[in-house]
Amino acid sequence: MYTRGGLFLLEVENMKIGFIGTGVMGKSIVKHFLAAGHEVAVYNRTKSKSDELVAHGAVWQDTPAEVANTSEIIFSMVGYPSDVEEIYYGSKGVFTVDVAEKILIDLTTSTPTLAEKIYQSAKKNGADSLDAPVSGGDLGAQNGTLTIMVGGDQPVYEKVVPLFEIMGKSYSLQGAAGAGQHTKMANQIMIAGTMTGMTEMLVYAKAAKLDVEKVLATLGGGAAQNWSMSNYAPRILKEDYSPGFFVKHFIKDLKIALDEAKKMQLDLPATKLATELYEQLADQGFENDGTQALIKLWWSES
């Protein structure tokens, strides 16, 4: 243990970490933890997706319960709120074992209500939890530059800051349990606007017979500059639609955002339209592409 600002923090070395969900982003995060010298136990619904991590020194566990049983801090990062429910409350879930004095951290973009439920369950079982959804996609995970939005108790957050430092370049406690998820919804609302704007910009520039690469270079130096354009427009020009973030998961996120907005009696017409466009894309068979595949509603491949 050591202190920062008068609070006790966990040692950076030799933590026993559990990680449930080793997909596109989870795999990279686990690699960073291993490189930092931590012991990492992993579980994924498709075991083969963890083979590379096991080869790097991670320890495979057959169930989320086994991961929780052998770890001090348990991270989860899966696709949907229903997956989160299964991980924590299923017959082989985290809460079927003794989690007293452990910290549970869900990195999944899920619902604020579920985050609050996990928080209360953790407290009843003598544990702590944080909801900590991330932004930055596959590149952010690979480079350790994710943005991490956290909900939960300040002392618990402070304890795991050394691990957030390994994962990301920006991390902050947004409020009580569920606040991390609400912040991620705000993030996804903003990204929905930049993705549709970036896509329509490319469609317009090409139709006007402009040099699209020159347009991108010019706009990148002005007020139109944004993360989506910088990171996804070059992929589109290379016809690279591999998923840094899946279309199907973005639809899930936007629907959560619209549901939460409805509870607050808010109307978000631009977010509704973005959701409809991505649903059209999924209906055409591109739900497992990256979000940059939105351009396919206008441009065919090749």
C-alpha cells in the first residue's frame, strides 16, 4: 500500500486481477496489465479469444465465478447489459462466490440502473464496485490511451487509479454509482453527431469531385477537426471497416441513451436519426463492422 493525497492506494506491482471479456478492447487492456507485472486471470465466452493472452502469461478460468474467486480486483467488459447480468448474477456468476473485500469494476457500456444494482449487491456482500465505461475504441485500448468515466465511491476510485493509469490517459470520477454510465451516454450522443457529420462530409466532398484526402487535411486544421474524422476517415478511404467498435454495440449504446433521455423527459432528435441510420446499416448485414461502415449507406465497397 502507498498513499496519495492522504488516501491509501493499491500497489502497482503484483496485483491479482481478474478480467471477464477478452474481446477487441479487453484483450489489449489485459496485455497492458500483464506487461505491468500483474497476475491476470481471464474468462471469455469463446475460449479461443483468450488463447493469445494465456500464451502471454494470463491464467484461464472456466467461469466468471472462478475468476472472482482467485482475484482481488475483477474487471468485466462484455457486449450487452444482459451479458453483464449473466456475469454477475448467473448460476456461475461473480456473486456466487465470496467477494468480500474485493473490488468489481464493470467497463461495459451498460445501463445506469444495472450499475446501481451491482453497487448495492457488492455492498451487501462486503465488496465495492465501480461502473467505468471507456471511450477510445480499439486504438485507445491498444495504446493505453482510453478515456475512463467512473461512477462509485471516491475512496474506491482512488484505490484503483494506478490501474486506470495503465489503461488510459484520462480518467475521472463523475459521481455516485451509475454516473459513469450516464457520462458514457453523453459521450455516445456526441459521437453519434460526429460520425454522421463525418460520413456526410465525405459523401458531399466526393460528389463535388474534390480531392477527399486534401479536404481531410484542410478540415483537420480547422474548427471541423474531431476524433471521428481523424481516426475513421482514413480507414474509410482504405476501405477498412474492421471493428474498433461494432455497429451492433453502438446501436445498443444509442438505445440506452434514448431510453435514459426519455426518463428525463428529453427529446434528442439527432440521436434518434443516428440510431435509425445505424439500424439501417445493421439491417443490410453490417452489424459486425466498425462504426465507420456507416458510409456504406452511400458508398458501395470498391
